[in-house]
Amino acid sequence: MGDDGRDQRVIRTVHGRGYRFVGTLADATGGELAADADRRPDGMTIPTTYTVSDGLHIAYQVSGTGDLDIVLIPGFLSHLELDWADPRYARFLDRLGSLGRLIRFDKRGTGMSDRPQGLPDLETRMHDVLAVMDAAQSRQAVLVGYSEGGPMAILMAATHPERVVSLVLYGSYAKRTRGPDYPWGQTDAQRRAYTEQLIRTWDWEADLLRRCPSGDAQMRRWWSQRIRAAATPSTVRALMDMNSAVDVRDVLTAVRVPTLVLHRRGDALFSVDEARYLATRIPSATLRLLPGKDHLPAADPDQIVDEIEHFLRAAGLAAAQSLALAAVVAVASDEEQAEAGVVEHLVSCGGIVRTTPAGRRVVTFDGPATAVRSALGKASAHTRLGVSIAEILTAAPIADGPGVRHAERIAESAVAGQVWVSATAGMLLSGSGLELQPVATEDDTVGRPLLRVVG
């Protein structure tokens, strides 16, 4: 039959279980039989469960077994049940599930999850990952983010290292659009034209060939059915707009968990230089370049999972990290009672109050969008607020370091009644829907240009 240890097209070896017959079934006329959307190749049905995050229902599935949890953060669009309908993508999921307990979810606005109003930002979507992990009773997990899922996985590894064992990035990037020091993305004009073409033609079979040149007719039909079930034209436009704003370059150096960066040398969608960019800026990252042009992991999934399996065996389970990236809110005021009221409000919004070595109180959040939304409307004639990004000791009541001191300096420089943010925080706020305006300051100790939040 031509099968061997790698190319298991008809009979598949399943570790610890035995063998499965996985060949494609055909009817008497030679046509392929449609698979049940929510069934794995072994015939088992995977139940879809829901958890609530920020008032929205987020769909997730758990498959596989083992002591290690693996959270898969998918690319552009997903559909938990239709994901199983293509044997090659099912193979990808099945292989990941052989390494541990595989936790998958449909990002808000896509697949089987609720559609929110407005444009979801990266930080809000990261909170959905945390909600799914909590619902699945996963304390720590390996994050596997591919394509669009990579930046979200990066942000979570930097801000919640206590929940991340290790990080795997496949076919991903740090910034979606081109910039002076990031020449590989699409220009804004190209991005708009591509979005309009997708919405106008709604030709997802052609889109599959762009992402996966080796895709056959069966895969094209599956991709088209999956995308149409997962999104509407309005959803696609919103997602494309959100992704255009993604930029996690300033977060990369804060990722301290073991990281594997995988990329196919001829990737049809993203330049191999984007993988090199990630690997050179994430401390202790390992870069593995693979042959091939297909972007989708459904093409030759064993090539990808073999590398992941080797990496996980070599890395082992990492201990929870003590340092994490956080958004720091500092309050400056000429009235102690007014400052105390703002701090109390920020804590009621989920912030954690910490004390600087000088005895001042600051409040930390896991991302600047939550911090700024909590701070909006709380600055007054007697208070000024500054937001910056800092690495902090997660379990320590004391907050210190350049980022914390930067937040304090921003607050002191801000105009009464306003919230100012650092340039790095402003970059991470891209796509959040918050309006920012540049401000000028005579204080040259605040560093890069500051931004004012328009309430």
C-alpha cells in the first residue's frame, strides 16, 4: 500500500493504542464520502463546550490525553467541528493530541463562538484563552500559535508566563503590515485591496491555493466550507482590520519561556525573514526552517508535529516564571484622597495594587487596553494618569524597574484630567478602538513620544 513510518495514508500507528484504518472511503461511483464534521478520523465524536468570557460564549474542545496540556491558537479562522472534516488537518490535530491533552477554541467572532460588537483587540482575545484554560482546568499549557495565532500566543507568554510551559510559533510574524524596520508585511494599500477582493469574490478555494499551493480539490472544498461556516463578509473585514493593527515587536524580549519558531522556507504567505526576526528577538528561541511552500499546517502535518514533539521532549516542563510583562498605571495628584479614589477604582476593575520602593502606589494589569479602559473617566482636575509597560515580579507586592518609573514620570508630566500612555503601550493598543493623540512634553526624561487617550 506504500505506507511507511512517516506516510501513513491507510493504516496509522497510534501510540499506546494500536492501529487505525484511516484511508479515504469512497462510494461505488468513486466519489468521496463526506465525513461527519465533528468526528475524528477514528470515529470518535468530540463534544463542543462553551465558557463565558467578557459576556461572550467561547466554544472549545478538548481531545487527546496526558499530563501535558497543549493550547492551540489557530490562524485566521477556525471551526471546531469542521476542522476535523479534512483528513490532513485532522491528522495535525490528532498528532498534537498524542503529545498531551489538546485544548482548542474558536476565537470570538469566528467559528462556533459568539460574535461581539465592534472590533476585538489582541488583549481581549488573550483573555478568552485564559477563560478557556480555566474552564478546561488547565493550570499551565504549551501554547502552539500558528499564523495569526502567533502574536496572541506571544502576548500571553509575555504577560502570563505563569500559565505557559513553553511556546511554539509556526508560520507567524511580529507585525502584519510593512514598516520602515519591518519590510516584509503587506503595505496598507495591498492589505485593503486584498480584503476587498476576498469580500467581493468570496472565493475561498482560490484563497486556499494562495495559502497552500499543494492543496487538492478535496482540501479546497473543505477550506471553502469551513471559512463560510466560520465567518461572514463583515466578520472577515473586521478580522482583517484587526490583524492589520497587530504589532508585538516590543513584547518579544519579554518572552522568557522556551520557544520554538518553525517556518517553511518558501512559505507562500509570510517571509522566512519574519521567522528569523522572531527567533533573534525572543530570548533562547530555537529556529527550525523546514522545506516547502505551504503555509497551512494541514499540508504535511507530520513535518511540523515531529519538530514540536522533539522540542517538547528536549525542553521538558518549565517552572512558572517569576517575571511577567504588565501595564502599569501611575496616578499623580495634589490631593491624597483623590489619588486613593482612583487607585481603589482601578483595583475594582481587576488591577493589582503594588508599592514602589519610594512608597507610591501603582496598579498593574495584564495589558494596556484593560488598564486604559479602567482609567478612562477617572482622571480629574486633581489627578493625572500615566500608563507604561514594565516587567514585574508577579508574586511581589513591590513594583520597581524602568517601566514602573516611566509610568510615574508620565503621570507627573500629564495634564490634569488626562490619561497619557507610553509609545510602547500605544503600539499594543493598536486595534483596541481607543483613540490616541500625540502630545508634546518639556520633560525629556519620559523618553519616546507620549500619547494622550481621547475619552
